[in-house]
Amino acid sequence: GTLHSEFEWRGQKIAVETCCHPTDDMIAVTVRGHIPVVFEFPYASGAMHASDWAHPEKHTTRQLSANPNSLALERRLDFDTYTVSIAWPGIAAEIKQEAAHRFVLTAASDRLDFCCEFRPSFARIDRLKPAPPAFDAAEKHWSDFWNSGGAIDLSAAPDRRARELERRIVLSQYLDRKSTRLNSSHLVISY
């Protein structure tokens, strides 16, 4: 349930771990290395990529509340309104709005743990879980998921298509589980 990536930015190694909370519409992120994190919101699109960056006037991003370790935003797209809450408890960092739909979170040190949650209406930002418990919840959820139920082992099958069929079976189990948690919210987080 955790995505780990490493890359180099301006001569320093950056390591990022990301997970999706199994029961809340929330992602948790841990960043090692001093790099700003950009939260940017596009307008919705019917195209395959689902993001329209060319029409910032068609949607709004409004600050609802802020404190030294969190920010709550209201997003409006056509007739849809939702709240995005970003929290970095216990971390010295600041977030600045750089454009109508762009916010940059910068930590004072080379470690940043934060959570970003989507809700249909305003939620108290102090109720957001810190990143470590979200990672623990995701690990437990996916361990329980993959260790219950069944799978088909086609490794002994002589047909050359068996490996691909097995891959698709496992993928469909994962996609079936994930489809119950999809949210229509759009957000691009970049480093």
C-alpha cells in the first residue's frame, strides 16, 4: 500500500513515500530531502488525463482556515464543492499561495510528513491524522486484503499466456478494491 520513489533534485537525493488511507479520502506523504511540495488544482476535463489547466477562471480555490501546521481549502467546480485539508503536525513548515489554485509547502528541515484529505464539506483540520498512523493503517489494510481470499497460481501451466492471465487476475483484485475508494477530486502534487 506504499509507493516509494527516489530521485535527485538540485544535487540532493530525495526519497518520497506515499500511501492512500484505506478508509478515508486521504493520502499521507513522507519526504526525505529539502524540496518544496506543490499542491495544484486543475479544472475537470472529459479527456483521458481528466485535467484542464487552461481555464483557471472556471473554478475556485478559497482558504477556509489556517494555522502553523495546517490549511483548509474550499474547492468549487461547477455545482460541486468539497474541502481539501492539508496538515503537517509537528513539522516546522510554511505554506504559501502562489497562484489562484497553487500552494507550495516548504519545510524548514529535510524531513516533511503531511496528509491531504478530501471531504464533501468542511472538516476540522485538527482531526486530520498524522502521516505515520495513515501509513500503519494502509499497511495493515493491504496485508489483511492480500492474505484473505484467494488467488490462482498458474505458474505450472504450459500455456504461454498463463503468466499474463495470472497478472490480470491479481490486478483485477486490486482494481476492484480501489474502485470502491475513488474520489472525483483532482489534485496534482509535485516535488
